[in-house]
Amino acid sequence: NIKMLSTKYIPDSYNDLIVNENIITILQSNLNVILYGPSGSGKTTMIKTLLKHKGNDKYLVINVADNRGINLIRDNIIDFINIDTIGIAHENVQKVIILDEMDSLTYDAQNILNSIMESCCNKSIRFIFVCNYFNNISQSIVSKCCCLRINCTDNSKLINRIKYICKNEN
């Protein structure tokens, strides 16, 4: 039953997220972002909410835990960047690359990713990284991103959300 409720009440919009509005504004921007903080703080849920409201942007979402090395970069990210998207420059459409569990990516793969980020700086390509351990991300990548620490939800906001769910579920 708990799994069903957590799926049923997953946020549908930014208004449903229990997070500082500045974080939502940055997620909706064109900035490269690193979301970091403890497990269970809602980082991946924020990304899922972003994807629900993606508009015309093209997204590539990869869980780095599935493949931590250079082949991930070569086989997925470079191919995604090189795919021609018709009208991408004319419609303000971005390509957004999201790496969940970025802190698992190997050092060599991070170096290649850093080079890719440098070569993409004038293109409509944006990177969003999600991780638990910020100190496992290379400083060269960190320097190219807006870094947002996501803390566990404050209890009063969490209690209000639980009351909302209880009321709806009787």
C-alpha cells in the first residue's frame, strides 16, 4: 500500500514539490546544475517533475550506476549531442543531459565529460547532475555548474503533505 501511495502522490507540478522556490527557478533556467544531498531528499523526484514539464526540449536521462565509465560518454552522450535536431537553434530548444548518481562516474569519464561541457558551452546543451556525494565530482565540472544542496524536507512541510494524503485517502 505504501508503494501505491508514494506513486499516487508523486508531485505532478513544481507546486507539489516541498522545496525552496529558488531551486525550482534554477531548474527551469538554462544553467548547468548539480543537485546534491542525502539520499531521500527528493533530488530525483525534482528531475522527474522537470521532465513532466519539459516543453520542446530534448532530454537524455542516464542512471550512472548502470554504467560508470568512458563507454557511457562515448555511446550515449556524444551520440545524443551529435544527433541533429531540426530547428534546435531557431526554436530555443535545448538538449538537456541528466546524469543521476553522477558521483559514481569514474575519474576518466568525468575528464571526458568536462571536455564535452567545454566544447558545448556555446550550444544549446545543458547538463544536470544528481548526486549524494558532491566531493566525488571533479572541480572542473563543479566550476561549470550551479550547485544546489538539497536537504531533507523539513518536518512541518512533510507533516502537511502527509495530512493532505490522509485526508484524500480517508
